[in-house]
Amino acid sequence: MQKYLLFHSPRPPAHYQLLKISNQERKSGDRKENMEITMSERDDDIIVTQSSHCFPPPPLSTLLISLKIFLTNKQTFFSIYALATLPLSFLLFSLSLLAHGVKSHVYHLEAMALHSPTRFEARHVWKESRADALSVLKLKAFFFIPNFLLSLVAAVTAVSSTVSACQAQRPTFLSSLNAVKLTWKRPSVTTIFVYAISLLYAQLPRTLAALTGSPGPELLVLLIGLVFEIYLMAVLNLGLVVSIAEDKFGWEAIRNGSGLMAGSRISGWVFSGLFVLVSGEIAMDQEKIIDGQDFSLESSKSTVMKGVAIGVKNKLGLIFLYGVVMLWSYIVNTVFYCECRKRHIVRGVAECVVTV
């Protein structure tokens, strides 16, 4: 019951109305101040909680999130698999099958040249070996353009779809194809940097191991080189994801990816090592299949096509499996990027609050 009702007047006096209004304003002002204090304390609690839990997510958690994203968007990722990663796996397997026999012949000729009794015979063998090596290069050049285009489409569609899913959006195959039209230049340039860095590093451990001169240190150098190579692959993979998800490319994208991995480099190394292990097992199984398919490029077209068909038929499941591994690696690396990006933003906000 309000105070002015005690006078039983249908309309309270003006000074009572002013007193009531001033009391209400004072109460509302106190209520706003209390709400602001409560909200500020709550914000501080959130920032402290987020910063206190700012640690690298375990690899298992990232894998589970990746699986959830894949199952939630099965239709989109199945389309990417059928139109990009599976054809890419088929082309890579066919290239290995065709080039295996010629490379084996090249190695055989090089061994013969080293043990030739005369210089004339050695020169003739080296000439034949160079001709076969040139044939292998031509074969790889023939497969390069379709392999590059399919790998570009697979990477951009898978990464863009996973980024959209991490942002609580529903990706579609058409939206992922639209991302290819918008962002194909950045990952193309970044891929060139990735290949260049990989080729330069590939010779470094062997060179350092050869300089040691003894088996023990040589094995140690090769082991350290392998561990660092797996880490380098993790950085390069994350840099490729950055070039697709952000407006960066080339060395800037790789450097930004390395910075995002701060605090979670072990997780990145684990993911990279896991995919290296799985792809290595597939490659070893593939070598066992194509060992019996040693035909050269001088063989007739029917012989070549028959050999490729037999190899594909014998390990059709291997081709499907490698396509799944490629798609899964794109999804996991993108989820890992999103986790690193969120953690980086939270860490920056916490540092700003502490500074203020």
C-alpha cells in the first residue's frame, strides 16, 4: 500500500507524487548499480575461469569433437569424399602403380653402372637409366595437374565445412564449393611454400647423419630428424588451414599457424604422428601389392591398363581407406585450429584484463 493512499484522495498531492518518483528513481539507480557490480563480478569470474582453464585440449577430446562434426554433417562430408578425396586416392595409387616398375628398373641400372667392368658400358647403362628417370618425371608431370586440383578442392571444402561446423553453422556442399571459388589462391600459394620447405628439410637429416661418420650418432641424428619432421608437418598442416580459414597466405600463414600452436605443440605433434603412422601402414601395404606389377612404360597400353586394373582390384579397399584418412586428417587439423584460435583469443582477453 502506497503512502498517498492513506489520505483516501483520488489524486495525491503534487509533493507526494514528486516524493514517490524520487524514491523510485533512487531505488532504480541503486538497483542498476547493484546489477552493474554483479555483472562486472560475473564477467571477472568468467574471465578468470576461462583463463584458469586455458590449457591445450587433449588429443582425444579433439578427435571426439571431429567425430561429432563428421556425424552431424555426414551428407556434406560424404559428398566431399566421393568427389574429391576418393578420386585423389585413386590417382595417387595409380601413379604409384605405374611408376613403381620404372623406378625399380632405374635402381637396377644404377647398381649395374657402379659395377660395370668398362667405362663405355657404364656410360651406356647410365644413359639408359637417365632415360627411364625422365620417363618417371614425365609420368609425374602428367598426374600433377589433376592431383593438385583435387587436393586443393578436397582441402578447401573439408576445412571450410569444418570451420562452419565449429562456428555452430550448418555447412553444405554448395557452400564449400563456393569457398573454393573465393579462397583458392591463398591455399595454392601456401602449398608451394609447404612443398618447398618439405623438400629443403628432407635432405637435412641425411646430410647431418652422413657427417657423423659412425652408426650410433648417425641413428640418433636420423631419429631426432624424424621427430622434428613430424612436428614440422604439423606446423605446415596448420598453416595450410590458416590460409583457408583466414586472410593469410604463404609464409605469413605458416608463421601464424606456428604461433597458434603455442601451448599445444605436443597435441599437434601427436596428430601429425598419428596420420604419418596410418599413411605409412597404407603405403607399406601398397608396396606389397605393386611389387608383382613391375611393368615398364615401354609395355603396350593393354598391358599397362591390365596391370593397373589388377592392382586396383586387389586393393580397392586400400584406395577407399586412404581417401577416408585424407578427409579425416583435414577435419581433425581444422578442429585443432579452431581450438587453438579460441584459446588464443581467451588468452588475449585475459592479458588485456590483467593489464587494465
